[in-house]
Amino acid sequence: MKKSNNTDERIAKMIFGSVYPHYVNKVMKKGRTEAELQQVIEWLTGHNAEKQQELIDGKATFEFFFNDAKLNSNAHLITGVICGYRVEDIENPLTQKVRYLDKLVDELAKGRKMEKILRGT
């Protein structure tokens, strides 16, 4: 996927804590819980709920958030379309990680079983 550097830079500088409430609203509107959202984020990044809150409170950018993360070894199994792009085709590594997270949140909100979202782990 070709994207402008401006888009990649904008995503990198976005504050995780400014997006997190949107994730919470999205999943809760569909009957899922914030704890499930935190579980999905922890699976992808290794950041437990306490660390997630610390990053939110510290106004961490997505760049810092993912630089500080240990990406799950099965993250490459996240495939499909999010925001009009196939996540597996995104060239910028950070943008791809953010879209992985978006895809997982989408799957959670759509009622997918947790075992499937967490790619069998």
C-alpha cells in the first residue's frame, strides 16, 4: 500500500490516549467490554492494562506506544481490510501496527470470538 509520508507521520504523532476512548465506545456499543479491549491490546503489544493506562496518562504517541511494545509473534496473521487498505500490504511498519490494532478493535466490535481475534493463542 502506498501512502504519503504525511499520513504516516500524522499517524505516528497521534496520541494513543486520544484514540483509546473511541475504541472503548466502539466496542461497548456492540456489547463488548473495556476489559476485552485491554486484553486485545495486551495480546498485540504486550502492554497490560496498567501499562496501557500509564501510556494514556503520559500522552504517548502511537510511535512511542509501539516502540515500547513487544509485538505478538502472530501479529502477521492479522489480515483484511481496514480504512480501505489491506493491512498485510501496508509498507510503513508503524502504520501497519496501528492498523493491526484498528483491525482487532473492529473484529471485537463485530462480535468475533476472542479465540479468533487472538489468532488461536
